[in-house]
Amino acid sequence: MEKESTKTDIKSLSLGELQQQMEQIGEKAFRAKQIYQWMHEKLAEDFDAMSNLSKALREKLKAQYTYTCLSKEDVQISQIDGTRKYLFGLADGAVIESVLMRYEHGNSVCISSQVGCRMGCRFCASTLDGLERNLLPSEMLEQIYQIQKDIGERISNVVVMGSGEPMDNYDNLLQFIRILSSEQGLNISQRSITVSTCGIVPRMRQFADEGLQVTLALSLHAPNDAVRKTLMPVANAYPLAAVLDACRYYFEKTGRRVTFEYSLVQGVNDNLEEAAALSKLLQHMHGHVNLIPVNPIKERDFVQSDRRAVMNFKNYLEKNGIHVTIRREMGRDIDGACGQLRRRYLQKKG
Ligand code: SAH
């Protein structure tokens, strides 16, 4: 068997790194730019599609590098709003899911950052079987590339809100963002990229120092540590005060407003006392709140807050000067919370 593991994953290299590699294998530096554009702008399927490279060079590349591509295993299309849920297969047989949401202002893709997750949030399906592995930068990029090719339209927004904790795969996340927003790549503006985290404080602070312009979303889900700990094990490691300090730091360093995600669970975090505590907590944070009625998963007995509770919660926050939106439910007919499509697929197969 060929020793794939010794080959470099070419689609995960920055343009600078690719230039160095070309020099090392005795090629002119300008080849790097051509290859990079083939991969990240023209979304070539393989080395053979790179028609301005000689056959000899293409063979050399095949011998030295792996060319990561995802295979489309399944796609579910909503009849209501055109939302698409994709199931992609990776080279090692693992599967991940990604979602396309179509808005008037453009196409938004929600990508996974890991296969599975080890954060253990109680309401989330992605974490039920723990972490399988991190995704490579190329595997994060490919989710967007495959979807853009599938629909034949440009993707304008990317949210790293699928399965996985992006801050738990930090270096690959950063490389992914740099390639995605690079001029010779899809050139998606960093302001159109959102990274969502459960609140890993040291990484959030590091992220603030990277000189990026991406939006940070924090999965808050509770106005105090006691309730938060019942929903999110990570709250035991990082108290809310430290998490919010890191959000403040992110805003100071980047000028970007932080989004606070708050999934409403009936009887757990959705009464008006909690709304009051939340408005107090976020008073000077310059952020905005995104309310999400929790999407129940069958492995847990959490119940979605009813419409009235959601509206009351929202109105309370607004009256207290907090900017708040309710997450539009997309693709209700192909529903299933984060990670559910993958779970169903694996259970059917296994
Ligand atoms: N690990 C990252 C990103 C992935 S989850 C994070 O924690 O932010 C994206 C968002 O969906 C998070 O706010 C997460 O808490 C939320 N989420 C996960 N499962 C959910 C469910 N069943 N119902 C509602 N929100 C959910």
C-alpha cells in the first residue's frame, strides 16, 4: 500500500508555505500561485484539472501531496426555504455535516470544525459520542467548495457553528480562515465569517490578538454559572466572569461586536428572572443576543420554550436596552439539530 501518511495535504497550505514547497521541489515560485488558485478559487477537482501545469509537474505533485476532496454522501433539501443539509464523507471514512442557508442577502454555509466533539454540552447531538478527530483546514474549506459547486452560486457568508468546537482545533481554524479570506482564494471577507465557541477563555483571548476581523459568537445559554454548569461542562473550567472578560477583550481588540447565543430550554433558562439577570450581565458588553428555541434531541429530555415564553424573554431584553434577535428556524421540514443527520446516518450504517 502507498504510504499516504507521509504526503503533505496540499490544500491545507497557505500561499507562502506552498511557495516554499515549490522551491524545495525545484519548481518556480509562480507555480505556487497557479496551483493555489486552482485549488481555492477555481475549485479544481484534482491535479489533472490544472490545465496550465505540465503533465510532468502534475505527476510530481501527485507523488508528493494528497489532494483532499469530500464526497457528497447525502443531501436533504427543504421544500419550505431551500435550506440544504449535506452529509460529506472524508478520506478516512468519517462523515460530517454542513448546512446551506439561503437568505435574501446571500448564501450562508454552516460548517463543522471537528468530527464529533468533546465539550459535552447537554442539549447537543454532536457531542454524544465524543470527539473522533479534528478537521484539517482543507476539510473545513472543502465543505464550502463542494456546496458552492453543487448550487453553482457564490457563498457569501460562513459560520463555524456546525459540529465541533473550533477553539479546540485552533491552529487549523486559523489556517482555514486565512485561506478562505485570501485574495487568491474564495476571498470571503472576514467580516462575513463567524466563529462560535462554547467559551474556551485562553483561546478566545489568543483569537482576539490574531489581527482578524471575524465575528465571534459565544454560546452563553445561561445568565449565571449555576445554570450554565447544568448545560455546559466547560462552565466548570471557565467561570462566566472570565468568559465575558474575554468577550470584552475581543471587542476592544477587534472592534467587532460579539454575538451571544442563548438556546431557550423550557423550565431551565427561560423565565423572566433569567431574562433580568441576562440583561444585567450584558448591559455594557456592546454585543447582541441571538435567541434559539432549543432543538430537542431524542437522547435528552429538554423541551423547547413555547412561543410565548420566547417572545416574553425577547421583549424583556429589549426593554432593558439589549439588542436581540430570534434565530429564524431554517429547514424545519428537514429538521434535526446539529449533528443529528450524521448520527442517523451512522446508526443506519452501523
Ligand atoms: N462548539 C461551538 C459551535 C458549535 S454549536 C459552540 O459551542 O458554540 C453551534 C450553536 O448551536 C451553539 O450555540 C450550540 O450551543 C447550539 N446548539 C447545539 N445543539 C443545539 C440544540 N439542540 N438546540 C439549540 N441549540 C443548539
